Amino acid sequence: MALAYGLLCARKILTPRSLSLSAFLSRKGSYGQTMLCHCMGKKVQYFELPRCGTFQAQLRHFYRSARQHIRGNKNVQQYSEFNSLFPHVQFTCLVCGLSFVGAMIWNYENIARHHKRIIERGGMLEFPGIKKHTPPRNFGLLSQLINWYTSLPAGRKLIFHIIGVNCGIFLLWKFAPWQVMMRYFQCAPTKAHSVTSMVFSTFSHVGSFHLAANMYVLWSFSKPIQMFLSKEEFFAFFLSAGTVSSLVSCMYKVRRGLLIPSLGASGAMYAVLAATCYMMPDSRVTLAVVGEIFDFSFSSKSAMYALLAVETAGVLCGWKFFDHAAHLGGLLFGLWYMRYGQNWIWNKRQHVMKIWHDIRQASKRN
């Protein structure tokens, strides 16, 4: 396994380091036209974006102008009390509950489908590792990619689909209206951002390096942890970890008065890292790229302690370049789930599956 730290697994903060208030863009027409800044749902001032330059350059120009106006503006409201985050807490509980209940029903349906196939074959079992040998079709690169995809285990196919969703949202940032993307695909505890962004921001990336780094970590570390989690349980774990890390981030921002939006899958990535390190504490890991040059590795347990120390220091010291609160929330959720949550939630899924079985039987009789 290769371990990626820092830049290779970071929930990005979209604003400059000195910006301590959130900004929400509402586009009118094309680039270069007047852009409207909303802070806590209130109209603040109009700014002009340059007609040329990249997306990142235009965004930096806007935030510089917005920061100059927001400093000293007494009309900009903040969420100063944690009770203002009650909808965020409710939404987090809803997502976690629905994720695991849905995963349990999904698991039941997969078991029922497999049982039905066995009956149709006259009781003959089908072992995943034993398949009829069929000569691979070779019709070029596309055919090779299809053969590679079909040969993947079910858990790896799920990771492939998650990566595809992340890539799709990355492209949306280039073409979709800004007001939609900034409201639903970046997370901040403001009235200008929907609570659903707590989930959607987990799949949202603006920079190509940010996307590639997080997807590399997901692909690398999801394989060992799927020895302990089924694909259904992993998907519920991933969604819940991303939402919980977003909630921790929002709580930290309210406490510090830093209402800056953030995005990225790193909260869920850190949960996957923590779960892997907890279940495989003696496995050896190395830094990406560095391990290929130098013979240097360390235990997963040491890596987990190092990550906890760095992210805790980032939270206590108020480092603003990365969303250290989201990272720490993801780490703690991953450790909690593998230590307690799996036994309390997933290992007692027979109650949910029994209820679902009764519902299916009743629907068939009707």
C-alpha cells in the first residue's frame, strides 16, 4: 500500500487564507458580467469578474474584491450559536440512517438474487474464483477496457463508480452555472449553502490535482478495507463518513467564525484510512513516490497516530489552508465505526432485513 499525506488527501478550502467569511456567487449571464455576492443570504455588493483568464484566476479576483468589502462590514451576519446548526445535525442523522438502512436492504436483495440463481441452476453452487474459461475478445482499446471492468470484483466496481461520479462533478464545475455549483457542491454553515451540500461536496473537486490525489487514495486503500466491509456496507460507511466530516467542519467554522466554503472527498478518505489502519495495524505503508525511491516504510498504526497528531494540531492552531476539522472528523468516524459502529449497526442488520422480508412477502400476496 502507498500512503498519501497532505496534498494527496486534503479537503480543499476554496478561499484565500485570510478570508474568514463565506461568499456565494450568483451568476448573471456569461463571464465578465456582474457577479452578486451573498453572505449569510444577504446581498452585499456587486463585483466585476475579468473577461479573460482561467476559472481559478477569476475566482481569486472575485474573492479579493469580496474580502476588501466584507472586512468591517457590520451587516454581514454569522452563525454564532451551535443551535443554528440544528438542521445540519438533523440532516447528518438522516443521511447516516438512510445510508445504512438502504445498504441493508441492498444486501438483502443481493442475497435473494444469488439464492434465486442457485435454485435456477438446480442447487449447483457458483464459486467466484472458478469460472468457465472463455477466450478474451480483442477489438481494440475499448474492448480491453470492457474486459478489465467486467473482471473486477463487485467491491472494486463500486469504487470505480464512485470515481466516475467525482469526475462527472469535476466536469460540472467547468460548464454548469456557478450559483448551482456553489450552493450545492461546496459546504459552509451559511444560509447561502444548502444542507445537502454536506453530502454533495464529498464528491466535488475543482482542481484536477485535488481530484486525482483523492481518487488515488480511494482506489489504493479501499481494496484492503473491503476485506472487512461488504460493498453495501462500504458505500454506507463512505456516505456517512463524508457527511459527518462535513458536520464537524461546519461546527468548527462556527466556533472559530471561519465561514469559508470547502469541498473534496478527503473527509471520507481519512475515514477509509483510519479504518484500514485500525484493522491492519501491523501492515507496512510508505509515502507515495518517496517509497519508490528510498527503502522507507512504517506501520499503519504509526501512520494513524501521525495523521491524528497533524490534524489535531491543524485544528488547535487554526491552520486554514486545508479543512483540518473535516479531516479529523473523518479519522475519528473511521476509528469509531470499526471499533464500535460495525457491531452496533451492521452486525444487527437482521432486524431490518426481517422487516424488509415481511414487506416483500406482503406485497407479493397482494
